[in-house]
Amino acid sequence: MEHIDHAVVRRFDTRSSRPCEFCRELDPHFGQRRPLDQMVASNRRAAASSHLTEDGYVRHRMLELRRIAARAPLTAA
Ligand SMILES: [Zn+2]
């Protein structure tokens, strides 16, 4: 029985982290993420690099890129 995940959760306790506002607003699957993948460091802004986990970072970047793509003017190829 491994206890690694539990140790990670204890290290990033909720007092030093908060859910990412950006992801919470834009990701329809936000609630299905692992709790740690939702969190950013509480003293950082809601940016991809503030995420505590690699998966959270990647998902945040994907949301940013999708938003940029949606905003870009459509050009007929
Ligand atoms: Zn985020």
C-alpha cells in the first residue's frame, strides 16, 4: 500500500492553495479533476504556472489556447 498521494495532499494543504478561478470558470470538467489538479498556490495569480501539478498546468494551458483560438478572427483558408 502506497502512501505517496496522501503525503502530497498533506504538503499542499488547502491553506496554501485555492481552486484556480480561470479553470473553474472555463473548464466544464473542472469538478472531475483530481483535487490537486484544481489547485493553484494561494499567493499566485490564476495562471498555468501557478498550478501545483503537471496535469493542472497542462489543462490550464489547453483552456488558454482554446480561448485564444476561439477569439482569433476566422480567415478563409
Ligand atoms: Zn488553472
